[in-house]
Amino acid sequence: MSGNLFYFILPALGGYTVTSLYLLKNPHILHKRKCTVFHSKHISHRGGRPARGAVEQGTGMLELDCHVTHDGHVVVSHDENLLRQTGHDVTLSSLDLKDLPLYKERLEVTFYAGVSGADRKFALLEDLFRKFPDVPVNIEIKENNCLLIQKVSDLVKHYNREDITVWATVDSSIMENCRRTVHKPLGGDKLSQLSNYLPGLF
């Protein structure tokens, strides 16, 4: 009896293994290919002023962080506190755009001894959208600031970038605020899955 059972189990297990391996290599047989608006193999971090060079080098997406100035301008800046970037111990949100200090002549970053550039002014998100209208952008929102989220959302809509803008954050309460601000339910055609630090929102 156990010998007969062996003759049934072995082929079934072998068939299951072969089928599983085949479907693993050819998932499109069971699942439709996802239709994405854009495909990016290379993402450049810190889009602000270095964005032009990144786009010229062929980057597929710019990743950047945004903060809002005291007078309501959305500025591309990695840090809210400007000490590391400018040498001034002030927050970006406490200053008007015209009062923002210049970047240091040489900016230390984690993976380089230092980078420098001729243009030391902070970039506006709106300028970036104007200069690179077709380049997908991943915007990280680091603070639960309703004004910032609303301004970024308004700029994305104004420049018709809903399909090529990804929102990201590491804080679920910030992402929930982004969802409410944009007023879009999950699951729409133009909407990717929205989760912390994964493509989403627009």
C-alpha cells in the first residue's frame, strides 16, 4: 500500500515543483503586467540645484525633500534646520524666502568628502517643476505641516504632474494627512498604492 502511495505522491510533487518554477519565471501567465505611467531605473536624491546635472546624466526620477518658508514658498531642502547646509543655526520655516542664507561653498554629504557648485541659492519646487515638466519626482514630506502638504499638492495639480509625482514619508500620520489633503480615494487608475515610503498619492 505504501509503495502505491509513493507512486502517486512523487509525480504529484514533481508536477507541482515544475509548475511552480515555470510560473515563477513567467508570472505574466497568471498576472497581467502592471501598466505604469513611468518606469525609473535610476533615481537621483536631493533634486534642488543638482537636478539639472542629474537629468543631463539620464536619471529617471528626482527624489527630494521639501519644506515651506515663513512666507509660504515651497523650498527644496534636505534639512529643516539650515546649520549643516549653510552654517546658520536657523529653521527654514522661520525665514522668508528672501532671507534664506546661501548654501556653504562646500557642502559635506555622507558619501562624498564634499561637493561644490556655483549656484548656492535654495531651489523652489515650482522652479523645478517648470524646468523639468516631464521628469518624475518623488517628494518626501518629513513634517506634519498642513500648509506644506497643501502647497505641494496645489503645485502638483497646477503643473499637471499627478501621474508622475510620488509622495513619500516615514510617518504614517503624515501620509494620512497627505491622503486627506489630496482628496483622492485609494485604488483609482492614476493612483499607486499609498504607504510609507512607497509610491503613492498621485
